[in-house]
Amino acid sequence: MPKKTIAPFILADALLSAFDTNDRINQYLIENIPQEAWRADPPGKKGRTVAAIVAHMHNVRVMWLKAAGGKILAQLERDKVTPPQARKDLNESRAALRDVLKTSIDGNGRIKGFRPDVAGFFGYLIAHDAHHRGQIVMVARQIGHPISQKTMFGMWEWGVR
């Protein structure tokens, strides 16, 4: 029986794949947010709505794209954004940032306007999204429209997404 050949592990490809998976988790969450939760006021009307949190996630990406010299994209309006528009624009900002990340990996490892380097930028971007996913889950629960248990577990299925 012939030996199975295993492709070599390439860190750059793995990091870019993790960045893409992170965004698929964002997409999955947005697909599964109860519609009633999207624009509902947060507790005490303090803080952001779910729609505003999602808009902020994209808008921070746009800010980094401008700083890093990437593709210029439009920001989302927190009071007008719809789930389909958010999903589309988050995908666009993911793709544009992926290009910035790949260029940096293939080059000198630097990101204009960010320190220390491209690995730190990967960590920053994923941590930022994860922080806000947590906020979305918390706000939805607090306003009486919790994210389903299936979705909660599904956000941790990186090997599937």
C-alpha cells in the first residue's frame, strides 16, 4: 500500500485561512441573529444595538484599510445597515484586508500604521471581531432575543466553517 503524502504546513496559508474562517464565523452569527434583536435598543438604551456593533466591526476594518494603504471601502451606517448589507460589506472588507495581509506576509511583514508586525495584526483583527461577537451575544440575550444554543456552539466549529 503506497504511503499517503502529507502536504507541508505553510504558516502564511494557515494564517490567511484562519482569518477567512474568523469572518465565516461572523457571517454565521449574523445569519442566525433573531431579526427582532437587530435594531432593538440595548438595556437602558446605553451602548450599541446589534446592527451598530456589526457596522462598527466593518468600519474599523475600513479604518485599517485606509491606514495600511489598502482598498478604500465605504463605511456602514449603524442606523440603516441591514443583515444582508452587513454580510456583503464584511465579506468585502475581509477580502481587502486579506490582500493587505498577504502582501505583508510576502513582503517585509509590516503593516503601515500598525505595530509590531503582520502576525500581531492578524491577532488584533481576530480578537476585535471575537470581542464584538461576544457583545452581540450578550446584547441579544439581555434584550430577550438570545442567540440559539445551536448557533452558540456553531461559532466554535472552526473546523467546519
